[in-house]
Amino acid sequence: MGLSIGIVGLPNVGKSTTFNALTKTQNAQAANYPFCTIEPNKAVVEVPDSRLDELAKIVKPERILHSQIEFVDIAGLVRGASKGEGLGNQFLANIKEADAILHIVRCFEDSDITHVEGRIDPIGDIEIIELELIIADIATLEKKIARLERESKAQKGANKALEIAQSLLAHLQTNQPASSFLGRESEEFMALNKELRFLSGKEVIYGANVDEKNLESDNEYVKKVREYGKSKNAEVIKLCAKIEEEMVGLDSIERKEFLESLGCAESGLEQIIRTGFAKLGLISYFTAGVKEVRAWTIKKGDKAPQAASVIHKDFEKGFIRAETISYEDFVRYGGEAKAKEAGAMRIEGKEYIVQDGDIMHFRFNV
């Protein structure tokens, strides 16, 4: 299970620069004019996790495999994008495939970098994009309602789905996102969302892009974004896209020293992944052997057979048991053999809920 984050924002807010920095590539051309990203750029990067390095010191595997995260850099949206303005709503479809949205917001002043709206107003920028997502959802939902109305005449149970769809449409038409819809816990809404993947229903992380001098302390723009995020129950990450880009090419030690010199504990990439995992309810468990030490991404609350299916679907079907050691015990005792001798290895069955950091070995029937 991978994590996909779509990077959105108005033109010239630092989206492509952030993408280049976060993915350590130069796939997205960064230029001082709107729509320099013509096609959605995609890059898959490793999820940083220091626990893998600690496990590798003990196991000494042939390779280390991290969990992965996909970043999708989507062309700058503008007011009216849902109706074809700018490069049109073709890019809204790219957001549908993302698990979460990283909304980059300009929180710096620079007369050399133009703003498509002719002013610096992070909340105004956020509202423009979020309204476009709502309008796009309305258009998608109206088409679905037309189909449901036809089906309701011949298909039992379609009326309930139609009622939820109509209720959601009324909600969206008040310029409120699908994420605040009161009926979002219903089976009917979940089925609709699975099919239509509402843009305004996705988890959002706001990335307040600042200049270097405002990285350590919040300026007024960042404070406004934090207040807005709090009102929406959304996380806000402050980053400096230029600084992130400067760290491209630095090794882990140099990067750590550079961040410390700026008064930062972690990079923008680390903040985004940590926040994204938490927002989407994701955790990692590990497998550790001489061939490889590997992280596997699952949903918090998944039981052992579900966790096993991430490795191979047959593991879930033929699941017998999971030999499990906590990360802390594995490191404390110096590996599987000594942890087992100390009684730290547990035999878990089908109902075991996997915990973040578990080291697991599955037994199954083929």
C-alpha cells in the first residue's frame, strides 16, 4: 500500500520548486510564469524511517527497502479552472487519484515573482482552489444523481443512495466541502466517494511556503494559514521550498547539520510524510531477514491477515499465525534469536491488531 499526495496551488506559489526538492529530482521545470508544469509530474520516493537503519545494523541484510510515497505535481489551478479557465479542469482529474492533498500556499513577498491574482493573500488563495474543487464535485455529482434517478425507478435500494447524493449536493451548493458533510459516515456516502472520489472530501495538508528569514518564526501570513487550518481541522506545515531545494544532494549527516543551523528538527519531506501517514491512519510494520529488511505500509487497525496480504494476497487466505516481536524488543535483545530466547516473541492469531513497528514473520498454508 503506497501513499499518494497531490501537490496543488495557484501558479507561482512554489509548487514545482517544492516538488523538485521533496523528490530530489528536477523533473518539474520551475519557472516564473504560470502553467510551466504542463503535464502532471509524478515521482516515487522512499519514506524516511530511521528504524530500518537500526534493524539493518543488527540483521546485516543484502538490501533495505523503505515504504514508498508518490508525489504528483499538478499544474497551477486558477479561478474558474472547474469551468475550463487557465489550462482547464483536465488537471482536477489528476487530484482524484491522490490519497491526500498538499496545498502549497504562498506566504512570502517577492516582487520578482508574479502572483496570478496580483496580491499576496494566502487565505484568498486557499479559498479560490477549494471553491474550484467543490464546483468540480458538484458537476460530477449532478451527473451521478441523473443516473440514480433513472435507476431508482427500477432498482431496489437506489432511493437511499439518491437521497444521500441529493443531500450532499445541497451541502456542496452552499460552498461547503464534502469533508464537512454530516452524512459522510453512511454506507451510501462511502460508496459514492469510492466511485467518484470527491476532491473536496480528501484530507488536506497546507504547506505554508516562506522565505528563509521566516523559517524559524511565523510571519503574519503563516499565522493566518494556521488559524484557517485549525478551523478546518487540517494540519499546517511550514517549509521553505528554496531551502528544501538547496538540500538536494546533501547526505543525511550534512542535511541534519544544515537543518539544525536553521533551527529545524526535520525537513519538509519528513514533515509531509509524517503528517500524511497520521492523517490517513497509516502505520508501518517490518520484515527482517538476511535477504532484506523492509517496511510495509498498512492502515492502523488492520489485523494480522490483512497486514500479511500486503506482502502477497495468498498470505491472507492461508494465514496460520504471525510470529511477532516489537521494534523495541528486537533492538533491545539484538535480533530475533535473542528476543525469542528472552520470551519477547509472540505468536499472534487472526484477530491480532498489528502495531506500528512490529517485526513480523507470517506462517501460512499455500
